[in-house]
Amino acid sequence: MAMPGSDVLIPWPPRLAANIFYGKFITQTWPRSGGRLPTRSGPWEPAGAPIAARARRDYWHKMSRRFQLGFLFVFPLVVLAASLVIDRMYGLPGQGYGYVLRIDLMPAQAEVDLPKVEGPIDASRPLVVIDPGHGGHDPGAGKPGLPEKQVTLALARAIRDEILAGGGIRVAITRPDDRFLALGERSAIARRLGADLFLSVHADSAENDEARGSSVYILSEKGSSQAAARIAARENRADVLNGVRLDRQSDAVNAILLDLSQNETDARSVDLARLLLRELRGNTRMHTDMVQSAAFAVLKAPDVPSVLFETGYISNATDAAYLSSKIGRETISQAAARAVRAYFARQTNAS
């Protein structure tokens, strides 16, 4: 801050320009005054302050205001440009062109490819669709190194091989490798293939790591009724259910056909579940000896008998070791194959 009676300290470029301008102005206008302008008093300066000093100060104040206004407009642009340069050079993961993640999604309403059907070439032979639970980005239960999706795929392959070894029955696996399938796609594969049985293979998990043993589930009545409405709407578009053209029937007849189909499917699902429990008893540890029911979405096909097989508790160390062992896979697959053969034998005798 300048002391009273002294000049204001101004940076040299504007000060030089002011001195040159006002020096020339003073010399030409007041040659007799020796280069000094008359003095005057102001509210912010002492009496006798040189007019040239005040003029230089006013000039600098105007320049300062212009600089401040320009700074307000230019500074944000400078900061933005600098941030873009820094981001391009040292950007964090998830930013910049080097971290773009592209995910190819299936087109809407697109159907998944049907799996290979193995076994007899004769299409009149019964077909079993085995569904290993989870897969792809969905590991299911389990621990690192032993996810449920890995265990279920190995068990599904073992069951397939055991059924094929006996001959006379065709087999398909919904996911023959580590891929993701939505729940609706799994049962849809069975329906599109015209499957006679649908067996979904899983490994259970519980907070209590002492829980052990196998369980067998069918679709609950609540789940069946909820599925019926959705299936009816879809089947009205597909126009066929159990070989019957729905577009040629009235709504009342369609509802009756769907209900009859669901009831017959439920009864056959119970038969398969009971046979599976029978074959498991005495050969492997059981968590419960009764057929269980729940609204599993994967079981909601109205015209394909479906069972969900919880082979054991992967959250239990003993069960996990058993399910991933050769002896465990052999015991479970042999029991499942015997149950499937007994089921088809009963259906043949009943017809």
C-alpha cells in the first residue's frame, strides 16, 4: 500500500506505458510548468498529490478490472483443458478410451441354441433333459476353488453318461459347458426339445455349515398356479400345448387343457421325485426323506415333469468333498439313472 503523498506501486509494463503517455502529454501541454500538472485534493488522496500519479493509478485500476473479467472467463477453460489432458495421460481405470467395456447382449426375444441330443437315433425314445444349475457369471453357492456351477456340471455329465450306458434313453444337457442360462431358458430348452423329463441338478447351501444331505423338490401348488397364467399367455401365442392346437379352442377350453396338463405333469413329477428318493436311500446321506415343494422358476413348465435335485450341501466341508469326489459322483449318478429308468418303465406299463 502506498504511503500518503507517494505514487502507487504499479507493475512496470503499464507503468512504463503511463509514464510515456503522460510525460509526453505534460511536456506538450504545460511546458511552462516544468512537466508537473496542477495538484488537487480527492477523497482518497492527500492534498497536493500529482495528477499524473492519480492518472496512472486510475489506468491500472481499469486494467485490473479488465484482467479480472478476462480471468473469470479464461480460467475455467484453462482448468478444463488441463484436466482433459491429465485424464488422457494419467486417467484412472474406468475412464478414457483404454477402459471401455463392451458386452454383447443377445437380441430381444432371441432363443438360445438347442443342445445336442445324445443316445439312440430313434426320436420315439424317451428324452431326459439334465440341467446343471448356475453357470457362466453365476457361480452359485460354494467357496473359491469349488463353485456350485462346477460341481453341478460334473454331476450332470456323470448322470448323462450313466443313463446313456444303459441304452434306450436319449439325453441332452442344457449347458454342456460353463455358460450362463436364464431360468426361463432352461425349461424352455426342455419344452422345445419335447423332453419327457427335466432334471435340474443343484448343490444346496446353508448358514449352518453342519447341514448335510440330499433333497428332492417339485414345483409347489402356488408356483404351479402362478406359472399357469404366464404359460397360458405364452402358449396362446405359440398355439400348442401337449400337441393340442390352442388357437382352435375357446378360452374356457384352453384353461381346462392347461389345468389338466399341469395336473398330469405334477403327478408325474411326484412319481420321479419319489423314485429318486427311493434310489438315494441307503446309498447316500439324506437331508430329508420326503418330497419337498417350492416355487422354483426352473420347474415351471406345465407339460414336462420336472424335479430339482439338491445333491448335498456344498457349504458343508464333508458334503463338498463328497460331491466333488469320484465315488460321490458315481453313487449319485447311478441312483439318478436307476430312478429315471424306473420312471419310464412305469410309464410304459401304465400305457
